[in-house]
Amino acid sequence: MTIDNLKCFILVAENLSFARAAEALYISQPAVTKQINALEHELGVTLFIRSTRHVELTPSGISFYKDAKDIVMKSQAAISRVQRQYANSASIRIGMSNPAALFYLAPILTKFHSAYPDIRPDIECPGYKIILNLFLENKIDVLFYYKENMPKKSGINFIELQKDKLICLMSATHPFAKKDSIALSDLENTTIIACNPLNAPLSTSAFQKQLAGHHSADKIFYCNSLEIAHCLASSGFGIAVLPQILTLKSPEYVVVPLSEDTELSFGIFYHKRHTNSALTKFLKMFST
């Protein structure tokens, strides 16, 4: 028994005509007859008394009509409800420039989920270069990124969330771990953990390039990501110069500020002419 069988039965019952039911369903009269025969066979009862000129409901047909009508109405209501929920459901594509910044996103999403529980975030964090390209290609709705790293493009807005700066991260046993601050000149004779420029933010890459100019090749330890640089520096292989926002407090390493001015602006980028209502709601959290 299918919903189509029931709809066919209801139309025949209401019109007392196989021909008019076929017309309403845009199918042939033999197709209607086939569906009714199948329904009667499944139920084990006769639903209609029919002749070449007359159709009427049997007592079983009259009883079944009410139930069939109720089943079809509930089915249609369920379909409409699901379709409305789908139409009203929304998602927001969030790009993160670094996995370490996810801790920064968590309290924001907590607040957002409390206000809009039906909106689901789709979070991407594939690396600096890839996430930037995804955003510029409009495949990401909002990007958590450094202002200094964004190419100058029209049609893009920026909301600053906080000021950041570059810091020196090292093992707690490093000779510089007790310093209040570290100058660029202090780093000349120590090993620097440098990240591959392809996988690092421009602000970090620029400072690393500056450091490389004061170091011999054997004093630069290159790795493939900021996360690896973080790990190597924590393990005593040297000093990593990283954005402060990407470092958490831990007894395993020490963070010492640079004496040079390395102020950065961390925030969110979004496209001015977006059409995502979920993004509009997300941005409202930063307008107060």
C-alpha cells in the first residue's frame, strides 16, 4: 500500500468515477483500475461496487475512506513540515587560518548556538594559503584572519576582534626563558625555528625573513607549519616567533614578548554583498 494508492482511492471515492480520477491524476483509466484492484487485493475487501455506468462505495469502502483521507493528510503535513524545516535551516561556512585559533572560536560559537540553535557551522581549517583562496573564491562565508595578511580587494569587510603581536616561544629551560622581553639583536646567536613561508601568515613570514638576514643557515631550523614550530620550540630545539593568539598557557614552554613593535590586527573578514542570512545573524554578534 502506497500513498499514491490511497490518493487514487480517495479521488475515485469522491468522484465516484474512475474516469474523473484518472483525469485528476493525469494517468489512464486502466492505471486507476489497476491501483484500486491492488489495494483491494492487499486489504482483502471490495471497496467499490462498479458497473459500466455506475460506481459506489461498499460499507468497507466507506469505512476505509476516512482512514485513507487521514493517512494522506498526515503524510502531506509531515512532508510540508520537513520541507519548511529544510528551507529555514541554514549553515555558515567558517574559515580558520590555523587550528590553534579554534580555541578562540569556541566561545563565539557557544554564544551563537545559544541564540540560533538551528544554524550549523561548517568549519574549514586547511592552512593559510588554501583558506585564503577559498574565501576569495567566495567558498567561505567568514574568515578569521590577520588584517595584515589579506590582499587588498574591493568588496571585503573586516571586523577587528583583538590586537595581537609576535612573541618568542621556547622551552622553559632555554637561557632566554627568564627574560622580560627579547630584542631582535638577542636572537642573532640562537637557533630560530622558522615555518615554511607557504604555510605561515605573511606577518610571520616577513619577520622570519628579517631574522634570516641576521642568521647563518645552520641557525635556522625550517619546518612545515606553525604547529610543528610550536612543538619543536617547546621541545628545546630553538625559539619560534609566533602570533601570541596561537599560543596557550602551558608549563611545557615559555612565552616572552619581543621588544620590537609587531602589533597585528586579528579579526573576521566577510564579503559585503553576501546573501547568507545565517552570516547576517553571525555578524550581529560583533556589532555591539
